[in-house]
Amino acid sequence: MELKIRNRSRVMQFIALAMFITLVWAYAQIEWGPPSSVREQQVTVRGSVLAADGSVLARTVDKKRLYPQGTLAGQVIGMLGDSGGLEGIERTFDEPLARGEDVQLTLDPQAQANVEAALARGVQTHQAEHGTVVMMETRTGRILAAATYPPFDPTNWRSVPGMQERVRNRAFLDAYEPGSIMKPLSVAAAVNDGLTSPGTVYTTPMSRFVGGRWGSTINDSVDHPPMLTTQQVLRYSSNVGMSHIVEGFTYERLRGYLADFGWGQEVKLSGAVTARGILKPLGDWNDLERATNSFGQGVSGTTLQMAAAYNTLANDGRYVAPRLIEGAPAGERRDVLRPASARIARTMMRNVVTEGKFASIDGYDIAGKTGTAQVPVPGGYSKTLFISTFAGFFPADEPRVTVAVMVYGAKGGAYQGSQVAAPIFREIASGMFSEWGTPPSTAAVPQEDK
């Protein structure tokens, strides 16, 4: 009897130990990771990527990743590989998407489609290598559209030649010298510091030597009168005029303004990888550097940074950090200019568009500026490769959106920003006014056209 009891006790102890080990194993699986069967289930229910209006940009059906909108915002969305997200939102939000959580973007599908169509036509017309556009909502910084051409198809990326180039989100990653689109920003800063006004007059020959012993000659490319007001400096895009306007700045002061506009600064954009561009350290500045930076040479940034900088003018002088994810915390906001200074700059830019007519639309107020930059090469600048830009906002009096356009490597003889980028901006603006249902105003039609 005693032997039977002893044996039964050992059996019970063994069973208890086995149960304890099983419980420990189960607890460890819960703490350290779900069983493989659960992990597989999570993959099959990968979360969707949604646009601002809730339309689906990416979703999983029967273990297959689908992109219902095709190439729309392809570089922003990125693509999915066998082991997870490889680029774009699919990569930056890989973990929450893998858990089945949805990610909603600020992109407006209609605005995105409008921007992509206008950009594609412009790049193709001028046989350019590529182009980018960013559209921001003025008050909030929400990115309504971010386009790169040529397009990228997230579904069939494995069979696309040159996939690594096509998937590159150039709007956020490619930094370049902005050229003359920098001029309104520098003028706005000078107005803000009381160094100039729209009617201030400057002596403006077609060339001027700046910088003393280590200086260089600055040239203008558009014929103009020998005396120009600040308004006319923007109208004729005079580099010589800009060199006069910024002479009252200390190096530190002007560089500080450019940094506040976002040049050379990190763009902390949830959901995307971005480039910061170049703004040379203060120790490298001199009279020539001050002048060239004021008209967009020697400094570089992305189309995203260009849009954010111009949005500061549209937003009464307040910089608003761009935002791509709905519900994400608002980014940095900082006052760069007094509201009155920003409004003076907006009026000057509206006059530039009205007088130049490159981006104007009869019946609508638009403000902006063209830019044409040579591409830096060893030993100087290329004489055959150009970057064509246009940045602006509309409506000019109460801006709703800010748009920046860049086209790289236009061919066929037309490469100026007024010839290449401005028409793209005009087409985008026309599409947005149509989307908003905004009727034309007779007050916005130039007098000579009435």
C-alpha cells in the first residue's frame, strides 16, 4: 500500500511539472511573440493605406497586396517585398501595417491626379529627364499632392526596368539649386527688416562685380532698364538688383532668414525619408556668398522644402512644417516674417504673374515666381543642363494652397522656368479652381485684357 501511494505521488508530481512547463511556454509565447500561425494571420490582414478622403491606395486581399489606384502617388506609397515593406509608406509604417493597422495619408486623390497629369504633360512636352511637384495646404501644412515623374507602379515593380530610379521619391529626396525662386524670399526678408520697399530704386547694369579681391561678376540674363525698383527686380529677375537689395544684411542675418524658411534644415516628416539640402555654414559666407544665396545659387533644397518656404509667404509669415500622415502631431511652427511683410511680398509676386503672364489665368489671382538654374558640374556650371522651377500659391489674396514645381533637364531649346515649369503650375491651378468650383472674378482680369 505504501509503495502504491509513493508511486502515485510521483506520477502526480510529473503531471504537475508538465503542466507548469506548458504554462511557462504559453506565457513566453504571449510575451515574446505570437505563434507562427498567428503571425501568418497578421500578414494576411496587412493594414490598408488610405487617402485623406478614405479611398484605398493599398490593401491586402487573399494574401495579395493590391494598389487600386495604379501608379497614383506610387513613390509615396512605395512597395512590398517578400519580407515586408521596401520603400515609401510600406516601409516606414511596415510594423503597424503588418499588425493590421490602417495608415491614412493627407493626400487628396483629385489633387494628386491633377498634379500628376500636369507634370507628365510638361515633362513629356519638353523631353525632360524627370520632374516633381508638391502641393501644401496653406494653414495646416498638410501635403495634398506629392508627385514624381516618371511614374512608379507598386504592383509590377519587379518587372520595371530601372526600378530603383523610378521608385525614388524625388520630391522629398532630390536637392538642387533653386535659382530665382529664392528672390521673393530674400526680398520679403529685406522688407521685414526695413531694408527695401516695392518702390525702392536701384542702379542695375546688366553685370556687376561683387566681393572685392575674392569676388566675381554677377550677370543678368533678361534685358532691363538701367534703374529698377524692387518690384521690377522681381519682374526682370535681376541678379544685379538682388545684390543691391541684400547689401544691408549682415551675413548672419540673411543666413538666419534662409534657415528659418527651411533651407538646409531637416524636414521631420512622419512617413517619409527626406533630404535637408545645403546652406553653407556662416564661416564660409562673404559678400559674394550673400549675393548668390539671395538669388538661389550656392544653396540647395528639395521641392518639398521649396513648397514649405513659399508657404511661409502664403501663411502670413509663419512657417508650418509639412505633414503627410492624418492624425500625426502638428510639426514645428515659427514666425519668420511679420504678416504685413508677407502680404507685401504676396502682392509683388501677384504683380509678377500678372505682368509676365506665364502662369496667369484670366479671372483668377495667382502669385508666384519662376526660376532657372544651371546644374553644378566640376569646374562650374553646365551650359546645357538646366533646372526649371516655379513656386507660388493661390488665390493670391487668401491662399488655400502652395505649389512648387521642378523639371530637370528640359530639351529642345525651351528650358526657362517661364517656358517649362510655369505652364505646369498654371494647369495645376486651373484644375484646383475647377475642383473647388471657384468662379472667375472680373476684378482679377488684367485691365488690358478687359
